[in-house]
Amino acid sequence: MLCGARLADGRTVDVRLGGGRIEAVGTAGSLAQGPQPGGASRVDLAGYLLLPAPAEAHAHYDTALTAVSPTSAGPPRSAPEDVQRRTTEAALQQLGLGATATRTHVHIGDVAGLRSLEAVLQARRALRGLVELSTVAVPRLLTGVAGADGLSMLRDAVKMGASVIGGCPDLDPDPAGYVDAVLEVAAEHGCPVDLHTDGADPARLSRLAAAAGGLRPGVAIGPCAGLARLPHKPAVRTAERLAAAGVTVICLPQGNCGVLERPSQTAPSRVAPVRLLRAAGVTVAAGSGALRDAANTVGRGDPLEAAYLLASHGEATPEDAYDTVCARARTTMGLPEVRVEAGFPAELVAVRGTELAGALSLAYSRVVVHRGRVVARTSAAREFCDFTGTSEFDLPRQSQG
């Protein structure tokens, strides 16, 4: 029983959970009356805003937490046991921030072969019951003689358990051929597609949209920061083609995630133009990208921070911004819809606050629910030394988690 929680519409409610779903939602105090199921526990959420849990639509757990400090003795180890440990740590860190489901890209091929993927899959098995973890197999090359091994390894990755076909066509000598190869493997196995692209070439994106149109279960691309550097009219035309093909864009408001983004004076770091894409009818989700690795040494992996950045930069209202890391991220990942209503999956996050904009701004304390049970708590205490103003104005304190 989640007691005394505030919803985004302003109501204060009790929420009863059971069997991994929301059984009932009623006014505060109403569900606590009468007999309770055996073993039921109560969680006091007075002072918290209860929301559907966000999902992490774009992570890189095989490289997470590998940023080299100035005092480091050498580069981070890439042995399978180290990849598994970092994956577990990164997934739990994001779970504590509210993400009960994650899609992580994993590099395959080259020297590592499929070892990193196997390590991430081992971590996924160990985390079952705490967080849903899906993997995207990312080969480096897929065309020509050099790409033959990558194509074979991509098929092996799907057989091992990778649930999404990924890659980076911009880095292949034949980007169009790379996309064709990915779509072919995806069609063979009935897998969704999630590709990295900067999106700076409208013709290349239009070809991708034409090739991907109608593929089920769907195609996502990101981070598409290059779209923000295009003139307005070409960007709009490209967005309309993506919308017509049903291609989803996953933006990364918190920063870079790899070799695609190389900010310079002529090509500054940007975020995909979310308002423009949404106006054209494109589904836009948001992810976190790098989590303290070489691409973004300060990446925090916080879905609420991604939403905050979109709202603070004027790309979305707070409600729409949260939707990019929640409902649209879940749709992109093929997950069922979540609402704080009876019958929906009990995937929830409670953040200290009374309304969404404030929660995105200062959401430190959080309670995370996955499959109907509390799986993480984060408490932040704020206290000030005594001075006249505290008693005179009855200022608030965050002294309870």
C-alpha cells in the first residue's frame, strides 16, 4: 500500500499494489480501511509526487564508469567480469534514479568479439526482478570484405540473446549498405532496430526512412544532434519523412555517447530539435547516453535530468519532457503503458515534491517500485544552522527522506 501520495493532477491518494500491478487507487485513507491482504506493507508517501517510472532508452553499460582519472594507473579493464560488474553497478545506479527498464547498446566484433555482450547478458540475468535490461548489439562494420565477420557476429548476437539490432552506419564506408544489412537481419529475426546517427545529412536520413518504413516492431535512431544544425526547411522536410516512415528519434539532452559527436567551432554540440520533430509528427524519446565514460566523463544517467534539460532549454513543457523519458521511452522499448490507475503495471517512482516542474528541478529523494514492490530508496536531507529567519518565516526543511 502506497499511502498519501500526490498525483500529477493534484489528487492525494492511496495506491494498492498486488501481483505486479496496480489493484486500486482511492482517496487518501480510503483503501486502508477494512481487511488488508496478508503480508501487505505500507509505504508512507506523504510529501511525494507519484509518477509512472521512467525508462532508460539509450545507455552504454559496456563502457559505463570507465572514465580514466588523472591518478589512474592505466586504462579500465575490458575483461568480461569487469564489464559485468560495471553493467550491474550502472543499472543499479539508474534504478535508484527511477529507471526500472533500460536499453543498453553493446559493442560487438573487433578484439572483444561477443565477450562484452555475454557479460552484459550475465548481468541482466543477475538483475532479474530488480530491473528490466534489454541489449542492443552494435557491430562496427557490416559491408564489404571487412564487414562479413561483423554480419555473421550480428546474427550470433541475436541468437545469444540480444533483443535489438543496432549499429552506426555513419562510420561504415557504405552507410546505405550498412542500413540495408541491419534491416535484413532485423526482418529475419523480428527484432527492433536502434541506430546511431548524427543526422547531419538529410539525404542519408531520407534514404534510411525510405528503407525502414513499415518495418515492425520498429526503427529508432539517435542522437540526431546534426538535425539541429540544418537550415529550418531541410530539417522540417527530413522530419516529415521520418514521421511518415514511423521512425522514432531518441535524443540525448545530457551529452555525447560516443565517436559520432565531435563538437567544434563549426559544429557545436547540440541536442536534436525536439520541438521541430514533434511538430512534424515524429515520436521523440530521450535517453541518458554515456554514464561517466570517455564520451561524457560527468554523465549522471538520470532520466529526470534529461527531462529537466529539455524543459529548461525550451524544447518541451515539463509534462512533455517527462513523457520523453517515460511513456515515449517505454513505447520505443516495446514496454506496456503505465498509468497510476487500476490495472496498469506497478512501475512507479515517487519523488519528493508537489508538482512535476518542481520535481524535475529538485528531485533528490526517490522511492522506486518495480513489479509491485519497492526496489530502491534514495533519501536526501537538507538542514540549515539555526538563525532567526527559520523560526520567523517557518521555512521548509528536507530533513526527512
